[in-house]
Amino acid sequence: MDEGLRQAVAVLAVAMIVAIAARQIRLPYTVGLVLVGAAVALSGADFAPHLTHDLIFDLILPPLLFEAALTLSWRELVRDSLPLLALAGIGTVVSAAVVTMSMTTLLGWPLYSAMLFGALIAATDPVAIIAMFKDNRIKGRMRLLVESESLLNDGAAAVLFVMALAFVQSGGADQSAAATALTLVKVVFGGVLVGALFGGAAILASLRTSEHLIEAALTTIAAFGSFLVAEYFHVSGVLATVTAGLVMGNLGLLSEQEGGYISLKGREFVLSFWDFAAFLANSMVFLMIGSDVASTPFGAVGATALAVGIATVLCARAIVVYPLSSLFFVSRWKISFREQHVLWWGGLRGALALALALSLPSDLPQRDEILAITFAVVGFSIVVQGLTMPLLLRALGFVSGRP
């Protein structure tokens, strides 16, 4: 049997066992996957492939981002667009700046290395938080705020990282404001345009058929094709796939009425198909995260650097959430303090941050330290924040009784 196929089957089998056990003991599924992945890796068993930038970008992120965007209502996004854009836009830049300054001041890192780490670690992970909200049956505006902000934040952090990497690779050469703005417009609007074109093309093709299997295949082309084409043209693949999902979801898939570009049977099948695809990708990536966290040489970095990295990321998130949320306190976009607490503690890090860290140039100073601290932050956020989030949700009154 091919080694890659053997590992894929083994990972899937372990993930399903964890899924069944997690339900029985009421353990968050993503946390269980990371813990089991780490335990199996520590036992010496080589059951899972290692995470790479290409694996995450080509196979993991597209289904996760597309499925999350597919079920977001454009009307609800527009209603809360101002606070969401503030948190995901201004917030990402502020978070990256705070982390950059902290790593240069407290650990003495070179500015360029700290800048890249600040940009990549600003990417929050919508996948883990969405799974947790599903487990705890959280709905309404709170869920919209957290999920939407995480998706938009991913796009903003990916763009910021691309620009920071280009700046570092140019040796910090001075670049005019006009050139910087042009690069930003290209990366952002190029990604949105690619996603809109793929989503629109898939919709037009769907008008020619009522076969639900073909309709599902067209959404698959839109999800993966938009990401791959956007990355090929050096624009944002994250924004492309999110845009494709938003376009296809809001122009027919979320409707419960007859008509539109997709049949009622097709809508039900496509939504179930992407729920399943995201579940598979989710299961595999968190197991692999646990496995790689367990095999990461944290000792070479030191406990102090790891603690500083984790604390800095948490502080940067707090500096983003509370001041920016206060700007809307006396408006119709008010974000209550209990919602702010969830936004802060629910700012988990995951697959995108790891993919960006793994893509760093091999000759970058502190590259090994950046990788180790990124894995530490991701492991801490998924396990510690993921385990305590249900307790926080109950304490704040978002859920009652057992999740």
C-alpha cells in the first residue's frame, strides 16, 4: 500500500475514534484531536504526515474556508460590517505591531523576524471556534461576530504577511506609499475578483443542469480553483475562496425557496457535502497539529521565549478587542462586554498561522524560534483556550447546563 494512502487512512481512523470518544466524555472535538495526535506521536508511532505549507494551502484551507463562508449571510455581514472591518482590518495591523514590538523588546529579535512573526500570528482560526460553537449550540449575533471576524481576519493577516515578507526580502528597501498601496490593492482586490469570477462561473454553469452531483462538483471547482489560481497570480487565495463561498452561498444555496441557480435537492446535498469535507479536513489537520507539536524541539527555544510568545499574543488580542469594541459602545453596533470576552479568548490560532510560518525562508534569522513559538501558541490556544471556552460561555450566560 502506498505510504501516503496508508497514513491518510490511519489518520482518518484515529480521528473517527476520537470523534466518538469526545462525544461520550463531552470533550471539545478539536482539543481531543490535538491531544491524541500528540500522545500518538510521543509513543513513537509515525501514523501521520507532517504539516507543510503546501499541504495546508492546497488541501486543508480551501474546504475549511469555503464551508465557513458558504453559510454566512451577506445581509448579516453588511449589518455588522463596521465593527467587523475594524476588528479584522485595523485589529490585525495593531496585533501584528504589538507582537513585533514585544518580540524585539523582550527577546531581542531582529526587527524583520519579529515583523514576520507578528503578521503570521495575527491570523485567528475560524475552524476551531466554529466547531466549538456548533458543539455548544451557539447561534445569533455572537456566533456571527466571532466566525465572520475570524474569516476576515484570516484574509487580512495573510495579506499583511505577504507584504511583510516582500518588504523583508527586498532588504527593507524604501518603497513609495503609492507602490505599497498598489501592492495592497492588487493582493486584496485581486483575490476578491478571482473568487467572484469563480463563484459566478460556477453559478452560470449550474444553470445548465439540475443534477445535484454536478452542482456539488462545480462548488468544489470554485473552492479549490479560486484558491489555486489566486495563489498562482500572487493575490490572496484566502480572500478568493472566502469570496467564492459568500457568492455561491448568498446567491442561492442559503435560500429555502424554489428557483435560483441550484435545485432544492442540490442545496441540501451541497451543504451536507461541504459539512462533511470540512469535517474531514478539520479532523486531519488537528491530529497533525498535535503530532507536530509533540515533535517540535521546544527545549532549544527555552521556556521563557515560549511563555513570552504566548503571553504577547494574548495581550495583543486584548489590546485589539477591547479598545476597538469600545468605539461602538454607544452605537447600534454595540458589542457588549461579555461578547468582547468571547472575542478575546476565542481568538484561537491554527492552520493558517502554521502554514505561513512553514513558508518562511530557510535563511531567515530566528526561523526555528518562530516555528517553535508558533506551534506553542497554536497548541496553547487550541488546548487551553479550547478547553476553557465552554466554561466561559456558560459563565457569561451564552449557554446553560451542559454543552
